[in-house]
Amino acid sequence: MRATTVNIASKTIAEQVVNTVKSSVIKVSDILMLPAIGISLFLFLWSITAQNIHTSLGEFPGPRAVITQFSALYEEHQVTREKAAAFYERQEKRNQAKLAKDPEYTPKIRAYTGKETFIDQIVTSLITVTCGFLVAAFLAIPMGIAMGLNRRFNLAINPIVQVFKPVSPLAWLPLVTMVVSALYVSDDPLVSKSFLTSMLTVTLCSLWPMLINTSMGVSAISSDLINVSKVLRLGTFTHIRKIVLPASVPMIFTGMRLSFGVAWMVLIAAEMLAQNPGLGKFVWDEFQNGSSDSLARIMAAVVVIGLIGFLLDRIMLFLQRQVSWDKSTANA
């Protein structure tokens, strides 16, 4: 009897070990192997297709040509940084020489005006999109909460939202450019007009998904939670902080994730059209350049734009998981 019990227990433990190993293998497969297979298949199809597409600038770039351009773009960045360092070093020596002759001389440091590199353009675009997104969030989230809490206010604002929500960034850009040129007049501007134009265009286009999702999230709060707030006689701001925000976080972050994606797409289009510094301008300049490497460099920029968009979405998802009490709502 004891031997039988031991055998059954051994079989049970063995089955548990097998199930655990099988579950681990499936998880590893889902996390690593399946994405690797998908990416490999995509790269293979891209390589085969590229060989059969011939343009006026030559063969369409495949993965190998794009990787080569990544290396070349980084080398260009390094060379430019060395030139900038040498430029500032020469200025420093010149200023020291003038100070030696005239102690009352006021040193002047001129900014290096060389062409922005690919990495510089990436940094510029990231700063612009982040600023535009934060301004949109600062405006949209409080307004969305107000719309969700007050039905009359929602009825008054909703028609405006529905009218301006589908407007293309290409329609906003000329208007924003004219307004910034007319109002932002300064001999010593804090930021450039091109930055302000791109940022405001991003703000106008990324405002609406956040506003709509926030108002929907607030208006969909459980009536039980509302009743609890009434029973406790919470003040307006306490009600918002203790009840509204925790309950509507999933919808708010869904809107923020959508808005960040919209903001990134809008920014690239705005930079291309207005020729403002950033990745969009880099793509347009390469298209206008017409060299044999232009297509590969454009494709490299496209890959970077896609990767950055993906990373921005993952960052928002990570932040949602940190602030949300219900972790199941913060799934990819």
C-alpha cells in the first residue's frame, strides 16, 4: 500500500515537473522564438523583394544596405563632433590670446553651425515630440475629467472636439506657422520658431485622443464608487484624486498611448513639410539629394522612426503599469 502511494506521489511530482518545464518552454518560445521567426521571415522577404525593385537611383535597399548606412551615419556623426570640438577649441585659444593682450576683453563663443547629423536629428525630434505631447496632456487630461464629470460641459465641448479631431496636421501646419511668425517676435528667442511650430502642431493633433479617452474613462466610473464618495461627502478635488483618477487610469493611459503614436507620426510629417530640424527633414533632404545612397539612408530613417514609435509606446505601457492599481489593464 505504501509502495503504491509512493509511486502515485512520484508520478504526480514527475507530471508537475514535466508541466512546469513545458510551460517554461512555451513562454520562452512566445517571448523569444516566435518574434525571432517573424523578424527573420520579414528580413528574408524584404531582401528578396528589394532585389527585384529598380528605381532611378538604383536598386531598392535591402537589409544589408541599410545596416551599412547605419554605420556610415554614425561615422558622420563622430566626424562632425570632432569638427565641432576643434571649432570650439580654436575659439578658446583665440579668446585666451586676446585676453592676454587686453584683460578687459569680453570673450565671445559662437555656436557651431555645421550640418546636423542623423543622431542630432533624432534627438531634436524626440525633444520636440515630448514637449508637444506634455503640453497636450496638460490641456487634455483636466479638460477630459471636467467633461466626464459634467454632462452639460461635455455637451458644450463635444461638438468642437468632433469637428477638429479629424483635421490633418498638414492643414494645421500653415496656420500654426503664420500665428507663431506673427506673435513670437523676439531679438533673443528662448527657443527657435521652427521648434515652436512643430511642437504646437504636435500638440493640436495629439490633444484629441487623450481628451476623448479621459472623458470616457471618467464618465464610465462605477456608480458604486460615486455613491461611496457621496456617503463620505468628499470634496471635489478629493473626489477626483481618490475616486476619479484611480478608476479612470486605464482609459487615460490608453488615450495617452494613442496620442503619443499620433504625435510621433504628426511630427515627422510636419518636419518634412515645413523643413524644420528633425528626422522628417532628414528624410526629405535625402530624397532631394538623389545620391546612390539616398534610398538606403531614407530606409534607415524609416526603421529608426518605427523603432522609436515602438519604444515610446512601451514607455507609456510601463508607466501605466506603475500607476495603475489593476495591472491586468496594462497589457500590450
